[in-house]
Amino acid sequence: MHKKMIALLGASWMLAPAFLGACNFPDETPEPDCDASSLIAPGIPIEDSQISDSLRPTVEWVYDGDCEPDGFRIEFAPRGDFGSTQAVVGSTNAATWTWTPSADLLPVTRYDWRVAAVSSSTIGPYSITQPLWTGPVCDGPYLRAPYLYSPAMGALVTNPSPELRWDSREEGCLVPYYKFEVSTDPAFSTSVIEGGTTGPWEAFDTQLDYLIDCQTYFWRVAATAGMDIVGEYATDFFSTQFGDSCEGQIEPATVRGTLWNDVCPAYGSCTGVLPAGCQCLEGAIAGDGVRQDGEEGISGVAVHVGLGQCPVASYLPQYNAVTDADGNFSQTLPPGLYCLWIIETEPFNAALEKPGWWTRPVAMDIPFGYTLALVAGDEQTGIDFAWQVAPPGSVQGGVGGKLWSDLDADGELDASEPGIEGVEVWLSSGNCDPAWSNRNGGEDPTTRTDPDGAYGFGSNYPEEWMSLPDGDYCVVVDPNDGHFDEIMGEGTWTYPVPDAEIAMTPIHMRSGQNHTDVDFGWGQPIGVAGGLGFTATQNLYCRFGPATVYDVIGDLVPSEWSAIMGRNNESTWVQIQNLDRAGTCWVALSGGTVDGDLSTAAVIAAPPTPTPKPVPTDNQRPSVQVSHAEGPSCGEVIYTATASDNVGVTRIEIYLNGALVQTCDNTTSCTFTGGAGSYYATAEDAAHNIATSETKQAPAEYC
């Protein structure tokens, strides 16, 4: 069964458990005699998406039968196939209501598990089946666009509520969440339905009829990690036809090409007759950009496709194709003008061996890539890319790395720790000198860190193919630089030498080596106990970036505290570490108070600004009501929230015992099934007006 809900992207990995099939723990030991007809189904926790970091997870249940069974049978099955040879079966005695596998489960796998009471070799009714995923979890920040397979590209959909299905392209790790969107606009300026999975579910299904007849729709899905880290979108389109015919349906076009490793046996200045397979590019010998026999295709590389002429919106893709084992790729597209390109520096394009350069199309051609005008039914082939790996000795070594904000001051670069932009890095010739003070009088080359904190000198840096001859060098970051304090804030070095006055790393350049991990860690009193913190003074959204145009990915309730990781330039928004909800996200400073001196926090660059959606002018808050009813099984309560508004309801959230347990987007009704407790709901309209319902109490007597 797939999730049939639209869930807030910032929902936590595991919802608060409510036990199904049992009211409570028995007050006394059941009678010892128990025949098979007296066995009942055990109760197990109801959890949307449980991810286990261990390959030997411990599960638990409760049993409230009138008599005591002989024991319990526990079954784990990959993807719910309990008849599989890979299914795992265990047992416990009657007094033990927990179980841990004795051997490792398969990694990165969805298991379904269930438990049943056993008496005299008779297996009683099974509990409900509960999903559980094994890790490890992908921690980002670079996640591949998933593979979309239903509806297929250009498919004709015959019902108004199709299931969306996709597969992860990540290998060796589990994508914790996905974000999806369906729109009639290929630029996704508006959407007919959007949301996120509450776990690694690779499908979305709903009973809501969200499509209309004879219409073309575009849909996209992105893998997300930590909820504030959204990977690349994969985009497809389909058309609807509920009746016998439609007019004006889009006939798709197709582009095809190949990526291969271009080989040229020579390098240096162009003189005389060039060897076969070579050409002269701006005075230097390089591959000829023509595929020769024996030149192998390169697999697993993302080919980006964007709407418009190259360069398209700073090279922001709407579609992403991936090369197959032979280096081939294809993409089906609606008619239009497109740009196709590859970014060799993306971490998931590691198959493009570095250093190297493009020989087709030629990277010196600005802009880089192919601009294609596609008409209905068109098929364009030969959209090829050739990459030449630098021959040994052709490129002398380079130096680069990252300067990061070491939030936990442990001297190690963690995935959640941001880079620091705009800091000057020096490359001094000779050995490192503790008394260094720009000893060459300003002649030493310098660079500044980019928005991710990365910097580079020489051949390892994506846009700066400067050759560094063999010799000794020193990479230096000097806190005495005039702009250092305003960029870095208060703190001290944690790497490479803790508490050093000047951060420096010696480099011994030999035989064209590349030194790509010359990193620097700056420890600041933020994000750790006793450091800067933010306390919400009202219900507050936590967003992907420092402005209301960014997506909401989580929320805070009054009095909730979070560690501050940094601030924007204007100090009007702060980035917080909100582990129990959204992960890392941004909140408006006006919605809370700061513990400590905010000026000491690092300035963190904002992500690219999204295209704002039109917001109706309206001051009327939605109307929202809540109710509850007895669930279908013992111990269950069905919570319902309904809302209405003059400009349309965009989100309903249900809170149980103070915790967000359910989010529904673009609907007027939202339900959640769980245990008894105090509950309320909030509703938001298209003008971002928010209303809160009255708080009610669901009784615990439903059993």
C-alpha cells in the first residue's frame, strides 16, 4: 500500500506512535490456558515511515488477550513478500514483547513486518503490517534526480486521479523524503497538486480528482535530504483523455545523444601534423570531438535540459536525462525551445574524470551547450558530448578546498555544516612561515571562497585552469584581512591547526598532483549548547530560504528553541538547526528572540530565489473546525479537520498532543488516525492568512 496523503515536506521521519489492536497494557497476567480460538492480533505502533539506522532493528508490540499464548511469531519481508526466501522469521516467549533479528537485514530495503500470537503450534491472527526501511540514509547535499516511470513520458492518462510512481537513482543509501508537483505550466509557476512524502515512499496516490479532461500536465519529483536540501528534479509530462477523443493534444519530440571519452595521444602547442584523433583548440592540442573506434561511452552522467536558449535561467534545468552504460541518453519533450548541457563539476558526475575538458561542444564556445528548437513529432539525434581526460603531464597540479563553519568545533567537515562565502585565500610560494604577512608584497595569487565556501587555484578549480609548477607552496587564510571579521564573526580555527592565529597548510607540488582537500574549519559559538539560539514567540513557519517566497518546510511552536547556524546579510532572518521538524531551515527574526549576540553569527548565502507565485489580496482568515470519532479498531481515534475560505484553502495541519501529525495541501478536509489526546488544527489560505481551530480532547475510552 502506498501513502494516500499529501504531507508537509518538513514532516519528521517518524510520527508519534499510537498502538493499534490494544487499548492498554493488561493490568494482570492472563489466564494460562489459551486455545487457538482465543488468540487475537497483537497491537503494534502505527508509524508513517520508520527508518532504522541499524540493520538489526528492534520492534515491539503489545498483547491484550484474555489468555496467555505460548509465544509470538515475528516476520520481516522485503517489500511485503512474506513468501520470499529473503523473509526473516523469529519468535519469542509469551512474556517478551520485543524482538531483534539475529542477523543483519538487507541494507537500503523496505521491509514490512508483522507479529502473531502462537498457541500449540497454531498461529493466531496477524497484527497489521507495518513498513520499516533499513539505511544508511543519504545525507546530501547532492542527490540525483529520481527516475519517473508512471505515468510514462507523453502517456495518455484516462482517469482524473492517477498514481505517480518513481524510483531512486541513489546507490548504497536511502532517500529519506521526496518532493513532488503536478502543473499545467512547464515552468511550475502554479500547481494543481504538490506535496512531499512522509518517508522514502516512491509513490503518491490519492482519492482526490485533481486532473481535468483533455489537458497536458507536467509533473516532477526531487529527492530531498534533511528537508532543506532539495536535489535535482526529474520532470515528465502526460495528457488526459477521459472520453473518446480530445483535440489539440501535444505530440512529443525526442532528443538523443551520446557522451564518450575523447582520446588524443598528444598535448602541448599545435605544431606540425597532428596525430589522428586530435584537433587544435585555441593553440593547444586536444581531442577531435569525433567518436573513434575504441572510445568508450561514459555512464551515469546527468544531462540537463532547460526551457529556452542557452544559457537558460543561469542553467536551471526542468528535465534531467542520465547516460546509460554505453553513454547514450534520450529525453522526450513537448515542442519548444530547449538548452541541453552537462556540468562536469557536479559531485554525481564523478564519472567525468578530472582534470579534463570538453571537446564537443567546445567549452570555449559561449554559451556552452546545445540550443534546440523542437516541433511536434520531431526527433533530433547527434546531440553529443565528448570529454577528454587530461593526458598525464599535460596539466600541472592545482590546489583547492573548502572553508566551512565548524558548528560543533570538532575539526571535521559534516554534511550539515555550511561553507563561508567571500573569504580571501592566499597561495604563497615557499614554505609556510608562522610570521607570514603577505610577504611578497601583494604579489601572491589570491582568490575568494564561493557561495559553498569552495576555492581553488590551478587545474582542480572548475573555472580556472591555471598551471602550478612543481615546488613548495603555502595556502593561507589570514584573520587580519580587513573583511575577515565582518564575514566570519567571532570564533577560532578548528582545522587544520586548532586555535592557530593564522590558518596555513603546506603544499609540496610534485609531478602535476592535484591537492583538492586543503580545507579550513572556523569554529563559532553557534549551533552548540550554550551558543546562539532562537526561541519562537508565536507559531512560525520555517522556510527553505530567508524570505516568504521560499517554500515552507517546517514550523515552530511558541517557546520552541533551536540552535542558530547563521544569518542573512540584513540580519532579518536566521538559519536554524531544527532537528525534530525540518532539519536546517530559515525563520524570520521578528517571530522570536535570540539568545546571544547575533552579530557574531556567520553570514550564510541564500539559495536561489524561486519564482514567486501570485498571492491574492485578502485579509479574511479561513474557517477551520475539528472533530473526532471512534476508529475501526480498538484504541484508534479518527481526527478530522475541515476548512473553507473565500480565496481557497492551501494547507491544513493537524496537531495531536502539541505535535504536528498530519499535513494536507490544496484540500478542504484532512484526517489522521492515532491515539487519544488533545488536538487542534490550523488552516492557511492562498493569501497566507492562518487560522487555528479550538482545542478539543479525544477520550481514551474508544475500545
